[in-house]
Amino acid sequence: MNAPATTGGSIRLEGVARRFRILKDRNPTLKETLLRGRRSRYTEFWALRDVDLSIAPGESVGLVGRNGSGKSTLLKLIAGIIEPTRGRVVTTGTIASMLELGAGFHPDFSGRENLFLNAAILGFSEQEVRERYDQIVAFAELEDFIESPVRTYSSGMQLRLAFAVATHVRAEVMLLDEVFAVGDEAFQRKCMGRMSDFRRAGGTLVFVSHDPSAVERICDRAVLMESGRVLEDGDPQDILASYHRLLSRETRRAQVVDAESPEAEAEAEAPPATDPAKRWGDGAVEITAVRLLDAAGAPAGSFRSGDPMAIDLAFTMHRPVDFPNFGIAIHSVEGVHCYGTNMARELWASGEGPATGSARFHIPSLHLHEGRFTVTVAATSADERDVYDWLDRWVDFDVFAEARGIGLVDLSGTWEVRPAATA
């Protein structure tokens, strides 16, 4: 497959702000306006405020933040769909964008007609699209439906067509907004691979997603936005940790507002016992210690491939909850997610547990290959919606390989050579 880009474009925002007007009543008729002099009432909403951001050619930047923080507005400004109220946006290179599912599609046109129409909206010639037509249709997996009207497409089919067009035209900058919100797992993997190809070819990528693993895998830089401003800009792991702490504080604040007891109010005023850079949660359950244990049950910081290992979590409950759903995740130091699980996924029967105790995850044989790894531990509700305590990449350990292969996983396989069967 041909590379979609050879040289990435650059993006620079200087003091950018964007204001919208929100009407507070229905639009007046012409008669009302002329006879009564009635004016529509509205409020001003600043979606972006004083944003300074610079993205160099070839960078891959993830925008994270809560709904309404200004991420999508920022992408539309970069794409040139809307103009800033003040400040300026400077871009170089051709921009391809996928900011809204089905944007630019006419429901009564066929998939083929919309393919050419969408590519033209992105600024590409008919000849350029014809050269890549077969690749686009094959990637979208719509060979049997390309002549059908788009109104007959499912949301997943529309996503596939829109993503295929946006990523197969030759562009230097790609803007993507929640491309994984629709579509099955198989197509999401194809999207991830296509975005990786674009990066390797030197393209500049700006990507909005609520999926932390996607941001970590695709982006070498992340930007946290809140209330139209840039809060933090840096390494994806650090920015995602800040994002989760922000969400945790909001959840805790909402819980306190809903609670009316004096105990809840006192608890709300009490500062948290600890607030390290990579920890968040509402504090209902506190993980007080994390230990990695070897085969003898002794604390250890290094293991051999194939050795048993245990992850031991000491905990204390500060508020009554159902027995907490403890979980673990292992990442390589490069950020690759190697494994993750929790009690709910292991079909652990929930029930009332001790106020203070420990939970231990046993690994009979550690099938990681040589390298350095980190362990994340957490205590959540059974449905994982409420985070009681999350310790992100809290402890490290080393693995030394016994086998001679390479890679993250030690399969410890054996070779066999046999002669071909004779008739």
C-alpha cells in the first residue's frame, strides 16, 4: 500500500479564542422584528480561550478532555471549517479531516458518488481519487454496497467509507475526531494500523479520543483541555493520568453534592491523605501497599521468564461499599499494554468483605520476555464505573529471558523438522 504522506505539515495557534452565541428564545418573525423592534436574546459561550499550541511536522498529538472542553472546536479551527473570534491559526500542507460521521455525505447519493464528493470537499482532484478508488473501496469493505444509497448504510458502514476516504487521499496533516466511537473491533484495528502507517510516512496527526489506550499507542504527545483552555501538554502517560485525576475529582464533587449528611460534608472538606502524580479515586477504598512476590512469597523486583509471580494489594475501606473489584494491568515501559484483568472479569463472586485486608493475583508462569515492565493496580466498583483508588504504573519490575527468542512474550516453543511424507 502506498504511503499516504511523505512530509508532515505544521500547525500553530496563537492566542486563539472562539465565541458562540446561544439563543435564549425562538427566532422572531420578520413582522415581530419590524413592528415591535424585538431583538433575540442570547448568551455568549466561549468554546476556546487564549489557546497557544504548536505542532511540528511529523508529530502525533492526542487531544483529551471532558465533553465540552473544546477539543472538537479546536479541530474545526485547524481544518478551516470555522474562523477564530480572535487570534490566528497557521497551517502548512494539505489537510484531510474526519470530524463528524457522514459529514459531506448526501443520503440519496450512492457510496461511489459520495466517495468522490467527500474527496472533493477535502480538496482532492477527481484524478487523484480515481487512482486510489479501488484501494479506498477495498479498505472500507464496501465492494458489494458501493452503488447503494448511503441512507441504507449502517453507522459502521458510513464510518468505514469516511475513514477510508480521509486516510487514502495524499495529505500532510490528518485530523480525526473519535474515529473509534463507531465500528467493530476488526475495523478499529485496521484504523489503528492505517494511522500508524501515516505516522511512519512522516504525516502530522491530531487525534481526539476518549480511549486512553488508543492515545498511548498512536500519539507521542498529548494535550489536556478543560473549559476551552489547554491545562497540560506533554507525555501521553502523564497527561492521561492528569485527565483521570480530573475526572475523579469531578465524580467525588458530584457525590458530595448529592450527599446531605454532616458526615459527607465533613469528608468533602477533608483533604485527601495522598495526591501523588499517578493516583486518583474517590477514596472509598485505599490501596495501602503493593508488593510483587516471587515463588517463595518474598518481595522481588526481578523475575525470570516462566517463574511464578504474585501481585499483592493491601487495602483499607474508608466507606461501606460492595466488596471492591480489584484489578491489575501490566505495561512495558514503552507503554504497550501487555495484560490486564480484574475480579469481575475473572467472575469473582462479589460480596461483603473485610474492612482491612489484602487481595493477591497469582501468575503461575510469567510469560513475558526480557525487559522492564510496570504494574497498575486499582480498586473499582464491579461495573468499573466508580474508581475507589487507582495507582497508575505504580511499581516496576524486570524480566530476564530464559529462551532465545525476542519480543514482549516468551512462548518457549520448540522446533521440529520432518521429511515430507512419501506416497
